[in-house]
Amino acid sequence: MKQTLSLYAAFLLGGLMLPAFSPVLAQDAEGASTIVTVESKRGGELAEPVPASAVKAKVSGKNAEVAAWNAFTAKATQPNLQLVLMIDDGARGSLGLHIQDLQKFITQQPPTTEVAVAYMRNGTAQLTGPFTTDHAKAAQTMRLPLSGAGTDASPYFALSDLLKKWPAHTPEERREVVMVTDGIDRYNGLHYDPSNPYISATIRDAIRNRLVVYAIYYHSAGFADRTAEGVNSGQNYLTQLTAAVGGDFFYQGFGNPVDFTPYLDQINRKLGNQYELRVQPPEGAKNVVNLKVQVTAPNTKTQAAQQIFVGGEQ
């Protein structure tokens, strides 16, 4: 089941290297934007529509005008979501038991959703192909992880690398990632450090790119996941990352989940209950600044990033 912060808290398929580009989204003169998830507390597939009048935002601790509040819908005629499934190439071979669940998750996306698959390897993101609305084709590019000790390195470096390779898209289109990883940052040791500079840099990259991240915990090969300290740091880092960017972290105690389906179903519900929030920041707000979103709609729960990019330094 989904829980809160932890108490301790094949063959080689070459990745497709896409041209690098400047990943920062352009913010127009009307303000800065972020993705907000508003779900029903009753567990239904869709929450009732939420009007803009029910939304309040604070930027840098000051009230910010809601310039736009636009619902994303699965019935859109134009693509409004680019979704990447990122799998840790160091994950244990038992992940193969869940490949069909992950493939099903890809193929059940709405027709206009553009999907891609990537493997996290040595701190890089290896895409198996370009973004496509041919979901069956994308699902077929999935394979077993290499499961080699030392292959995983840092999922956070890999996530930042993915953003550098992400092809240009319209600002109205969502960017979201589902990571399957143990979350351990092997560049910074096994001890959990809430001020880890690598995690902070990845969160900043994600905020600047309006990226929502979900993570499913899964052990990797090697010794790190056999230690309480390693499990603690990995689970806490994933909690820290996903909470900061408005996503969610799923895990089942200290072991591997028996079934991915409940997690993937929850992610699908979140993707189907999202809005673009555009705010007019108060004077003086620049770069990545604190954000607080409040939605006063009955029987709903809200998830939003803890910060927002309002332009300025590149």
C-alpha cells in the first residue's frame, strides 16, 4: 500500500540518444504555471469539475492572482500529456514479473498521450525510442533490466539527464514521469541527507520544467538494498522528490511490492484529475520560489508542487 515517509526511510538494448536542447519551459507574460492534481476522496475515477473560484495560491508567501485554471481531459483532441516510464537498469531480475503490468499501463493511456520508455543506467536516461502515440509499439520496447551491481548509480542524475534529452513541446502539454527504482543515490553514500545537493539540483530541474514525478520502490542488485540504511535513504529521497514536485511515492514496507497494479491504477486516476494552474506572481518573485495551492472543493484532496518557476535566471 501507499505509505508515508519511511521510518528508515537478458540482453543489452542500446538507448536512443535524442539531441540535447534547452529544457526550460518558456513562461509567457501572463505568469508562471504548474500542474495540480485534484482527486475525489471517495476514490472515484474522476472528481467533480473544480471552478477557478475555488483555487487560491501563494507565491513566496504572498497571495498570487490565479490567471488561468484549465482542466486536462482524456477526451482531448490534441496531445496534452507526455509520459515517460523510467526503469532502473540495476533493478533485480524479479522485476520481470511486473513487465506485463507496466506494458498494460502504457497501452491503457488515452489515445492522445505521447509515451516513451527509458532505462536509468550509470546516471543517464537511455530512451528506447521517441515519444509516440503508438502505445503498443512503445510497450514492446520494454525489456528485463540488466540487474548488474553498480549499473544504477543515481536515479536523480538520470532524471536530470532525461530532461536534457526531452524533445521540445508546447507549454500547454504536461510532462510526467513514473520511475521504478530503489531511490538510492550512490554518489552521496547510503546515509540519508535531506540537504543532498544532487537531490536538490534534480528537484530544481523538475520544477523549472513543470515535471510531475511518481515513483515505485523496487530493490536493485548489489549490497546497498540489503542494508537498513540503504533502504531508508532511498525511500526518503523518493518521498522528498515526489512531494516537492506534486507527485507521489508508492512502496510496500522494506520489500518489493507483490503487485504493481494498485499503484499504476492510482497514477492513472491522478493523470485523469489534473489542472494547469497559471498564476501572476507578486512583484519581485524570480526563479524557483515557494508555492502553496489551496483548493476549497468538497470531498477532494489536492497535490501540487511545493515550488514554481517564475522566470529570471536561466
